[in-house]
Amino acid sequence: MNGKTLMSLIVLTLAAAPAFGQSKTGTTMGQFLLIEPSARITGMGNAGVSMFEGLDAVYYNPAAIGRASRYEVMFAHSAWLADISYDYVAAAIPLGRWGNGFASVTSLNSGEIDVRTVSAPLGTGERYRVSDVALALGYGKEITDRFSAGVQVAWLQETIWNSSVSTMTIGLGTRYRISENGLHIGSSLTNFGTEGRYSGRDLRILYDNDPDRFGDNGALPGERFTDGYPVPVLFRVGVGMPFRPAQGQALSVAVDAFHPNDNTESVSAGAEWTMRDMLALRAGYQNAFQQDSEVGLTLGAGLNGRLDLYRYRFDYAWADHGRLGSTHRFAVDLAF
């Protein structure tokens, strides 16, 4: 290799380095799909892909529904950033030897926002809102006593004032446990779908076909067309391990690795300590090693109980979002 060739390779490498460093943050639609609904798993740093049971785990891995044996419903609410409201409802339906099904509804609402323009920075008197919704149906089955698989199909829509975009997504997941009290391994691919384009009244315009000509119609009706935006595809893989440190106590530890299509890779980890199957304390750290991450420490607690044939659980989680402040999640889970 001569000197010119070596110098050319060095120049090309340096020129390409910024491209490899781009995270593509902000290039996908449907970002509300990445808000984790489970207060329980959020308290554990959102490391939930290897958790082997619980309706709240199907968000992280649809294979989690494979072990369900009872009807179950879950309600979750998040006091999100900037007074944004996030709500999630899910239900599990046992199908006997055919497996189990589940359905969920996700909603995000910004509330009313003042319309501000360059000429009216204090507001035009109009108000608008941003709202997102996702409807999902899923199915999972425990193929063996150690292995389960699941699939989820979802329809989502984003609405900004009078314009909206909608598309379909699919998610797949698998879980394997070495033994009842042994290592759990999970993986999932979520939000895999097609691109979506915005349309609506806000994109309709009036234009002058030939600004240099006088006397023609300078207010012709037209419409702007946006580019297609992909959805935030996320691949998760993780491991979890249950422990019994003492009688009446349980400890679960989980670690997840994330590979998104619109950000850099990261790792989340967390633990849950349960006493007498009643009180649970949780802690974790999310998205470690992610470029320019604003999230980090998570904490949570939960109360479990039984009333005749019913089982209930109340969970709370707090998550640090750096300069953006913090978020709070609340969830109620009922099984019967």
C-alpha cells in the first residue's frame, strides 16, 4: 500500500466517522410507544424482557402472556413530562390448551396548548392538542414448561391539531427458563411496522402558481405532502434470575440490552425484593451507555394481596429524567 492510498483511506475514515456516530434521534413517529406502562418493571429500570409472568410484562415481551392461567386486567397512569397524561389498559384472556390472548389500549394526551406564531407570540386565541392512541391484540403460548412465544399486532394513530398519521405494527417475543428457579432468558422485537405520512386540514394551503404573472388566480387550493416516517423499532434481549435469600423473601434481578432503530444501544438493570409476597421494593438504572441519555435511576414499591379468589397489586414507580425532571407511574393489577 503506497502513501497516497493510505492517506485516502485515512481521509475517508475521518469523513465517515460522524455518519457512524449519528443516533437518528427524532426521525421516527409514534414515540409514545416507547413509554413503558408498567410501574412494577419501571421501578426495576425497565428491564422486563426476561420476566416470565404478569400482564404488565407483555409490553416488553408478548411471550409473557403464555403462562397466564387466570383472567387479569391492568390499569396504569403516568404523570409524564410537561403535564402530559399517559394511560394504559390491558386485559388477559386464558384460552385453555390453545394458549392465551391479550388486548391493550394506550393513550397519550398533551391537553390544550396555546397557538403561538411569529406575529402573535403571546397566542392567537386558538388552542390545539396532541393526542396519540394505540390498540393492540396479542397471543402467547407456553410451548413447553420452559419455553414460550408470543405475537402482538397493533394499530396506532398520532393526531396534531387537525392532522394525523396512522400505521400498523407487529411485535414478536420468546422466553426460556433453564429451571423453575433458574436463569430466565428473553428476547423481543417490538413496533416493527410500515411508514406513515401525515395528512389533514392543516396541510391544505393556498398558493400562486406563477408569482410573476399579474391577473391570474393567486389563491389556488393545494396540499402539502410529508415524507414517510418509520416507527421506533426496538430489539430487546435480557436475562433474569430469581433468588430466595431467606424464608418468606424473594429477590429478582434482571438485565436488558436494547438495540433501537433511532438511537444508540443501551443497557438497563434492576432488582425487586419481595417480603412475604406482600411488600415489594424496587430499584434500577435505565439506558446506561446510551448517547446523550437523560434517564437514569428508578425506584418503586408495590403492595400485593388476596381477597377470596381475587389477587390484586398496587404499584408505584419514580424515574429520573435528568434536566427534564422526573416522572411518576401508578398501576393497579387485578386477577380473578
